[in-house]
Amino acid sequence: MFQIHRVSDSEIRLVGHFDASHQATAAEVFDSIKESCSVRFDELDYVSSAGLSVLLYTQQRLSKDGGALKLTGMNPHVRLVFEYAGFDQIFKIE
């Protein structure tokens, strides 16, 4: 199960397992972001490389205009995935 909620213009909440089967749905939401945004991970249990690619593409697109994603509330397992991928050097993670 995966859910993505646009809480406000500046906040998104991810829930469940973010894998390749949900990449298109997530990409639609992330493509609608036009400026810096906070992404809450406190209810996300798993992220695959497909999920990472959606986040990376969004980060790269936003950074061209001075924006960024801020990732918050990661559990230790998800945080480790970001660290192994080197994404802790790309994203602001709180």
C-alpha cells in the first residue's frame, strides 16, 4: 500500500511502501510542485530506487530555480537507504 497526500502547497506526506508500481502516481504529485517543499516520511516504511528517482528528479528540477525538497521524519531503515545512495548529500534531511 502507498499513499501520497498533498497536505498544502509546501508539504507532502508519504505513507506505506513507495516502489515502482507507484512511481507514476507519485511523479504526478511531485511534478506539480513549483517551489521548495517539505516531504514527510514519518509514515513511510519503504522506498525503492524508483521512489528515489522521483525525488531526485524533483530535487534537480527545483534546484534550477533555487528551490529544494526538505525530507523529514525518516525511520532508520529509510534513512539508511538514502545514505547508501549518497542522497544524504543531495537532500536536506531532518
